[in-house]
Amino acid sequence: MADEAAIKSYRYLRIGIVGVVGLLGMSIGFEHAKASCWQTSISAYYYTPVRSIFVGGLLAIGLCLIVIKGSNAWEDTCLNIAGMLAPVVAFVPTSDAGKCWSEQPIPLPIKDDGALASWVVSNVDNNVKSLLVAGIAGLLVTAAIAIVVSRSAAVAKVGASGTRLALLGAMLLLIVALVAFNIWNDFNTDSHFVAAIAMFVFLAGAVGGNAWEHRDRAPRPYFWLYAVIVGLMAAAAVLLVALSSGWRHVQLFLEGTQITLFAAFWLVQTKEHWHEIN
């Protein structure tokens, strides 16, 4: 019974990520229907009525990516890092606010001189500080739990060294984020872009790692599916560079494509491991 409950919980978490992606798409669709235009990026919908679902959805996805164990060490690392970057993408909005909204934000998020409005800066300051403090506290609690349970022979079999490396990596990321938040003058305007790119790179890395792992493994369709998905993700990124100067919605297209392709990978992998717990 315990194994069955664990497997069901694992399935629900995985399917829940796809559900959140669908929720975000639905919210953007409703906003588009009212505004009759598109924002320049999915991130720019932070400044529209989509904001709550955009921020909440990224937090939910980030948590799931961290909680769900990857099928191998490479995938688990990529998912953990992407999951830690997701809240940064959510809490630090893009500095390109766009101009397509059904209800104009008042006051406007961008001042006449191009600087972020004080309410945006206050949001970033509060949210990022809270994220850093919660992250440090969570890391300390996780380390304490790992120390206690690693004394058990049953837990030791899964490899305490992997746990230590994961904690070390998380600590390094938190230190980098803490330093950047305090000394990077352009943190409020540029960190969203950096975090978003890095998040998509690590998501693609998780897909590519699965393709590589399946290169000599049966059944072969999974190798081809994963390889095609990561290939399309790379091709879409190249397309962004090629079209970035001639199409104002290229970022919207790229983000939507990357999210859709990762959701497709997630569904395929969920099918592959339907009766397992990674």
C-alpha cells in the first residue's frame, strides 16, 4: 500500500506540472482575448492580470522540479538548478513591460527615464529577500535531516555523497544569488533575463541527458523522442538569434516553444516511468 501511494503521489506531481503549464496558457489566452494583442514575452504578462498565475505557477513548477527525483544524477542536478531559478524568474520581472494589457497598470511599471517604478523595485526587494532567507533556512533544515537519517543503513545505500554534493551545489547557488542581490547594480533589471536563460538551458540539459542515457537502451522510441525534443529546443534557440532583430514577438514565441517542448518531454518521461519512482 505504501509503494502504491508513493507511485500515485509521484504521478500526480509530474502531471501537476503539465497542468500548471496549461493553466498559464489559459490565463494568457483570456488576457489576449480582452486585450486583442500579445505581449512581447510570457514574462511581460507579469504586468497584466495574468501576474498571480504567472508567479504562482513558476513557484509550483520550481518546487516540483526540486522535489521530484531525476532518473539519473545529471537530470536530477539540472532539474534542481532549474527549480531554484524558477522563483527568481517569477519574483524579478522583466524590464521589458510591453504595452499590451487589458487593464493598464497604474502607476506604470517603467518610468519615462526607463527605470523601474518604485512599486516594482519594492516587490523585487521584498520577494527576493524572503526567497534568500527561506532558501538558507531550508538548506540548514535539509542538512540537519540528512545528517540524522544518514546514520541509517537503509538511507546510506542511496549514497550520502550524492546528498552532500546536492547540498553543496544548493549552497553555492544561494551564495551567488546573495552576492548578486547585494552588489549587482543591475540586479533588478537584468537578473530576470539571466535566470530565465539559465533555467531553459538546464531544462534542455535534463532532456539531453535522457536522450544520451537512452542511446543504447531499449525501447529505442524513447531515445528518438528525447533526441528530437532537445533538438527542437536547440533549433528554437537558434531561431531566436536569427529573428531577434526583425520580430518583436520572437521572445514570446521562443518561451512558448521551450515550455511546450519541455512539457512534451515531461509527458513522455511520465509515461516511461509510469510504474516507477525515480
